[in-house]
Amino acid sequence: MKQRFLIPLAVFFVLVIFLAIGLTLNPRDLPSPLKDKPAPAFTLPQLAAADKTFSPADLKGKVWLLNVWASWCVSCRQEHPLLVSFSKENNLPIIGLNYKDQLADAKNWLARFGDPYLLSAVDADGRVGINYGVYGVPETYVIDKAGTIRLKHTGPITPESLKTQILPLVAELSK
Amino acid sequence: MKLRSILLCCALMFAGAATAKEAAPMATDVAVEKRMVAISEELRCLVCQNESLAGSHAELALDLRREIRTMIGEGKTDQEILDFMVARYGDFVRFRPPVKPTTWLLWGGPFLLLAGGIAALIAFLRRRVREEAAPRLSDEEHRRAAALLDQSNAHDR
């Protein structure tokens, strides 16, 4: 009974631990229901050549990344150098999904900051983005040989997330 | 005072103008809009997570409201529209997520806390009753107290 004063202290520490765990979580990072589901089909014009189209079925049998980007998106610029250097070092196809952008702005942006994409598909009205559950550009999807989404990364890719999540998964899927 | 009321009138006029401007595209079909608003009030805007899809001005919310309107136009039921959203954005998109193993704690948590509180209250009350029932002074202490009281009474007289 003498140690009764320890009870509020213990409660306080439990609270501190919960809050500390809460601080390390990212509220923007939601589990995507699309994980392990087939990548939604679409056919969209390509940014570089409007007369050509792209559809995820074109890359069947390959592991590839779908990166949702836009010239108006500040975080995209933040992750862009990483994508550019990644595309030079790796032979992994990266497809850009140019989300709700102006054609001229998008082209200028790539000319200015480099183009890491095999090609970019133009999602002008954001409908394909909705089908992919896009809510915070940039987002990156890892899609396997069978055309299944294996990972969704919301927000800019960081060197850590590339090293700890994306690369190991790509290596495993490419076997 | 007069100036103030004039200013207030101006502010109200502009406020009226502002809301009128926003509401304009909604007046296309009252029934569709009503259903759209009812559905989107159940849904979370994922860009500004504590706002509903109905109340948000985010680009994505505009797009999703457009999408809901389209689906209503196609004759989809409310449930089908909710399912469409959940399939893309997960249960988090709903303000009232379904009860399933991952959300048991969410739904049951408040009741658990309530039960804990009631248990603590009962334990506290029981202890108090026990403490009150227990004799507070031993016989020896009673005798001493009575002696002291007698003494002081004798003194007063």
C-alpha cells in the first residue's frame, strides 16, 4: 500500500510509451486494399507521343514500378533525383503516371529535372488514379510479373524505403 | 455603431455571394445531389483526413464527388458506391468502418474503458464501505478517549 504513489507514475509511463509509438507512425500511410490484387487495367495516351497508348498489360511478364507524379507536386520534385539515379543504375522499368497535370508543364518538368521513366501515361482527369487509390502524390506501386500489385508506397520514396522495402521486394520478384 | 452595422451588412452580403457561387454547380439535379451528399458524408476525405468527402475542398474530394455523381447516374446503389470506395481506399475511408477482427478494438475499446472505470469505481466503493464498518479505535483507545472527555468535562464545570 505504501507504493500507491507509483500507480499514477506507471499510468504516466504507459501513456508516454503509447504516445512515443504514435509519433513514429505515419498517419498518411494507409494500408492499401489493392495490395496483392491485380493492377487495375487502363489504356492511356503516352506523354511523349499522344498517338501511342500504354496499358499495364503491355508489361506482363516483367517486374515494374508505377510512379504517380505531377509537375505541381512538390514532394515529387523531392523524390525525383532518387528516381533518376535509380533508373540509371537499375534495369527496372519505371512507368510514370502523370496525374492531373498540364501536358506542357509535365514535359517541361521532365526536361528540366530528368526523365527516369520508360514512358509516362497521361491521366488527365485522375480517373485511373482513383482506380489505384491514389490520394497523395507521389505514390509508387511495385507490380509483379503476373500484373499483381505487391507494394504501394505513399509519399516520396526515400533512400531508406528504396533500400529496405522496394529493392529487396523487386529482387525477390525478379527471380 | 452605424458604421459597424453597415460593415456587418457588407460582410453578410459578400458571404452570401461567396456561398451562392460555390453552390452553383450543385444545383443540376437536386435528388442526385442529395444522395451524393448523404453518401459522401459517410466517407473520409483522404487528403484532409478529419474532413468528410462532402465537406472537403481538396481536388481529390471534388473528383470523388464527381465519381459518386456518375455512379448515381449509372443507377448504382449506395452500397455499391461505398464498396467502390472501400475497394480503392480501404476501410479507413468510411467514418463508420465495419466490425471485423482488425476493428474490434476500435469498436470495443470505449466499452472496455467503461467497464474498467466501473470496476475501479466498484472496488473503490467496496473498500470505503469496509473501512467505515471496521472499528476505528481499539478498546484501549476508547477507554483513553472517554477518560480524556471526562477530564475535560470536569474541567469545564
